[in-house]
Amino acid sequence: MSIQVGQTLPDVEIQVIGDGIEQVHTGPLFAGRKVVMFAVPGAFTPTCSNRHLPGYVQHHAEFRQRGLEVMCLAVNDAYVMQAWANAQNVPPGLLMLADGNGRFTRALGLELDGSAYGMGLRARRFALYAEDGVVKQLHIEAPGEFRVSTAEAMLEALDAAP
């Protein structure tokens, strides 16, 4: 079962790509922060590279103006995530989360079996909003969809929230 609104994000070790690569626990990473985290099935894959991450890069300043941090999660190693961030001109402050072994993704209950496509375990495409590590909004895409986890959809959902 996947994580639900009102639940606390799991505390799992993960790698964060910012100025360098840092091993951190997700508990302290989300503590005291207002975060929009979106997940993609894989760095350098078509929808992820052509639409998903670019939308958050384009709208990054709008999230920051609302006092929100933005994080991108993928079940890829830190070096792939770092190369993808560089290739996509990810702005400083948009953190890339490398979940190489999928521990965080599995703990969220949002894993995707991409074995039929040669991809192994991946993250489902989703976006969430969390305050101090507690999920306030969760938007999970149906298989093959790209609607509810876009940057634009998240900005609209945040504006519509009470």
C-alpha cells in the first residue's frame, strides 16, 4: 500500500545531488521544510526528460516564491542524477534525489516494476506536497499518464488547497 495523505514520509538513507553528492536520511531532509517532491521512472527517459523535469525547472521560481522547496526523485544512481541535472540545467536549490536501490521508493509504496521494459524497479510517476515530513497532498499518475504530477498541476493543486 502506498503512503497516504496525513502520513509521515519514511526515514530512509538516500543520496542528494546539489553542489555535490551527499548521503542523507530522508527524515531530517524533510523536517521543518515545505517540499514538493515529484518522482520520475527514470533519468534521461523521454517523458521525464522532455516534459516532467523541464516543467519543474521552468516553474522553479514560482515554487520558491511560495516558500516551497522542490525535489526530484528517481531510482537511478547519484552519478546519473548528477549528469541529468547538468544536462537539464537544473537550477540551484532544486534537489535531485538518487534512490539507487529503490529503498525510499519501496518504503513509500510507490514502486513500479519496469522489468518488461528492461528497467527493473523504478518509481511510479507522482508528485506530493509535504510539510515537516507529513504528506499533505499526493498525486499519483495512472499507468501511461502524465497529468496530475506536472509542475503546472501541482501549482494549481497548491492554489486550490484550503
